[in-house]
Amino acid sequence: MAVNENNIAETIRKGSTITKDAADAAQERIDKDRKDQLASEARSAILESEFKQKRAYLELKKNRDLEVPTKAKLASFTEITDKVKAGTITTKEVETLREAAETTYAKAANEINKEHGTLLSQLKEEYPSSWCW
């Protein structure tokens, strides 16, 4: 049908009338958009949970790895204290043993922290959105 002055009003009204097919298509699109949004939120929740779980395990590993050098340091200071109380050590020897215990601990802790840092960096690369969690 050709548009003319007699049917222009009707043509415009028909052009902006929402048909059943258009409403059904719109509802399908709304349903799909909702499903996509929920899927996106679920994906984010899963990724965040996985990242936080792995990071917690990594922190636990670091803390357990630090246990050995910490216990060695404690044993060294206990030995120094016992020798001082027994009167069997000079002040120079006390200082030397303290420095040795601290140095040994620091070296071990640095290695453990270095490994932890490397693994944490790799984990963050695996989860690019981790900066916001």
C-alpha cells in the first residue's frame, strides 16, 4: 500500500504499534539477557572463590615453610639463654651466636618469601581480575 494523505495517520500508528511477535521477541531477549547476566555473575563468583582458595593455601604453605627456620632460631636463642644462665659463655660469643641465628633465619625466610612472591605473581596472572578481590 502506498502512503498518501488519506492513510498517513494510520500508517504512522501501525508503524509504532507493538505486535505480539515483537513483544514475544523482546521477552525472549530479556530472558536471554538475564540468563547471560546470571551466568556472568556466577563466573565471577567462581573465579573469585577459586583465587581466594588458592591464595589461602599459598599463604598456609608459606607459613608452614617458615616454621622450620623459626623453630631453629628459637632453639638457637634458647641455647644462648641457657649458656648465659649457666655462666659458660662470653658476651662476644653471645653476640656472635645471635648474629648467626638471625642471619640463618633471614636467609631461609628470604628464600621462602621469594618463592611465595613468585607463586603469588603466577596466581595473579592466572586470574587477571584478582586485583579487585
